[in-house]
Amino acid sequence: MSSFNNLGLSPAMTANLQQLGFERPTDIQAKALPHCLARRDVIAMAQTGSGKTAAFGIGLIEHLRPRLFAVQSLVLCPTRELADQVAKALRELARARENVKILTLCGGVPIGPQIGSLSHGAHIVVGTPGRIQDHLRKGTLKLDKLRSVVLDEADRMLDMGFEEAMEDILGQTPENRQTLMFSATWPAPIRALSSRYQRQPQDVRAEAGQANPDIQELFYEISPGAAHEAVMALLSERQPASCIVFCTTKQQCDELADALRQHGFSALALHGDLDQRERDSVLVRFGNQSCSVLVATDVAARGLDIKALPLVINAEPARDPEVHTHRVGRTGRAGEQGLAVTFCTPAKGHKISRLEADLGRTVSWGDSEALLATPLQPVEPAMRTLCIAGGRKEKIRPGDVLGALTGDAGLPGSAVGKIDLFDFQCFVAIDKHQAAKALKRLENGRIKGRKIRVRYA
């Protein structure tokens, strides 16, 4: 399909897609959208970055009845990061309709404000299974008018232990609903879920396509216990401005991040034990170049909107080839050259053999001895992050923060980086050479005429 014009979309949606820069449907959109629009159930196999949000989102928006102020569509996502991304994309698609309210319901944040938002009504709810269950138990979320359910990255939700929660939620939805399942892989539990909750689903597979030519992959064999040393040597050799290091467990993440910091590297850990404020702070600092290295479990492999990532490191091989592909796919985006490096002990060699069988080719091995001889040279981040104790709820806007920094604080605009605004706090990246000056001036100054606490994040 060469154009969205062939799908019978409303003129408003067609015009909106043109404004958003949607020139022609991706493979998954061309195959799934006709079924979604015809209100058929769909099981779709598609990788992250294939355009799957629009593949189900266009149908959800086109089928909405804005005058019916009730939840008509529910999208379940494995993580808050993905839920936020999906909600943002749906809001852009919803510009084609008037007065469409899209609400995000995720854990890790207070439930009270969410209950308040729900009391005013919503057309589409995007959320994580645990928090959706909380609202269903409290009776604050009503699904009696629901017409469509989407399970986005269903395999990831299973991996994270949400199977019972998904079944519980689906069991509380009307039987005549449309059920759309999107997943990167199709393990047996996903097929079982489909057989129980879908009616004659259309099976849609997006073309996997060729491996990304912009990604170079290297493998190094290391001794047991040498992973920390190997990661530090690679960071010293390559000097990446940003890098994700993947570990299997939360404990491994914390231990590696601690070891990196002890040797002068700027590193933060990201895993499921962090509360939402900690997660926000970690992702902000990594995203705005105040931190060079993010040490993460696979929960970070999907749904994180991190651009310009020159290096991905597997501290040990991924548990299977599909997870390896997701990890490696974080780098080499938007035409940029990327490097993915995997460290492997002899005992884990079978995982590389399985990967080679899956890829249909042998992998390239680097010189471990030469790498480990690299002198340690930590990368110093270009920015530092200030945390301002005020956010959207205090009516603070990015322009207010920028004005305070470039006006009263006297900083050049070029010294101010990304500004991330949350409900009760705001993070702003400052050139590291100007950060101390900015902190002192803001401590003694005002934002929107008020004294507000400021600290280093």
C-alpha cells in the first residue's frame, strides 16, 4: 500500500497524517490497519520502531464517539515509559477529532490525582496492568462502554509477570469488544491468551527487514568476573557521549553502576526497584547528557525514547536472540553509525552459537587482550542537571525557567540544554562549566516571582 488515501480514512485524519509527516504506511500499518478499521481482532507481530502505535491508534481514533464521554478504548503497556510514548502518539493522531481526552494511568505515582482526572471522564486510557487493576478494584475506572482493547508489547508484559493481571482486566471488559494484540515474539503463553480472548483474529506479520547496516557488532570473550573491567576498558577506548550497558539482573546493574562510579565514570542504574521519581531523574539525566552511562535491565530495552546512542554494551549475552536484537537496535538509529558490543565468558558460549544460528552468519570477535590493556579514561558529561522544586502544578513552564536562567542568572542561551517538566518538579541541563553559577543565581533569584528551591539532581 503506497498511501494512506487508500484506507477510507476520514478527510480530517488524512490531513492530520500529512501534517504529522506520515507519507506512506509502514509494513505493519499497511497490513494491520485495514483489519483494525474493520473492527476485526488482530494478532500482529512487529518489532519496536515499526510504526505499530499508528497501526492501532488510527483505528482507535477513527472509531471514537467524542460525544460519548466514557472510556471507549484501553491500551495496556508493560512500562510507564512506553505508556507515555503511546499516549503522546495517540494525542497527535487525535488532533483529527475535537475534544478527545486521553489519560495515562501508571504505577509509581500517587493514585489520587488519577482518580480526580478519571472523575472528569476520558475517551482513551493508556496504562500499565497493575495500576489499571487498582482503578478497577476501586471502581474509579468503568469499562462498560469499552469497544477496543490493545495489548501493546504483550510478550514483554508476560516476561514481567503480568499474565494474571492481563487476564483479570480482559475478564472485566465487554464480550463484544475488539481485541488487538501487538508483540515482537509469539511464545506459547501469548498464543494461549489469544485463543481465550480473541475471536477469529487476523494474523499479521511485519517483514523483519535486513539487519541495520548502520550497526557494527563486536564480541569479546572474557574470563569469569572480568565484566566490570571489560566494560570500563571499552568505555575508555570508545569514549561515547552516551551508552547503555545491559545486565540480566537488578543486582548486577547496581554493582556495575557502583563500580563505574568508583572509577570516575558517570553512571546510573535503571531497573524495576526504582520508584517513579528516581526513574524520572535517571532518565532525564541520561537523556540530557548529564550522565554518560545507563546500566539497565531489559525493561529499558523497549519503550525508552533515547536518541543518538552511539554505543550499546551487553555485559553478558542476552537470554535469547530476540532480546539481543532489541538491545542492539537501540543504537544506529536515524542514519547514525552505531556500535554494539557483547562480552561473553566461555560458559555462555552456547548463547552466541544460538545467536549465530538465528542470524545465519558467524559473528565478529575482537581482541580481548588488547582491549583490557586500554588505560582507564572516564568520559566527562557535557552537562549537569539542576532540579527545581516546582512544576506544572505550580503553573511553571519551560519558558519561565529559561527566562530566569538567561535573564536574572545571566547565562547565555547556549549554556541551557534540555528542560524536562513534571507535575511537581523540573529538571534543566546546564553546561557543566556554567552549572555552579546557574545554581547560585537561581538560589538567590526567583521564578515567576517566587523563591523556589533548587539543587543538583
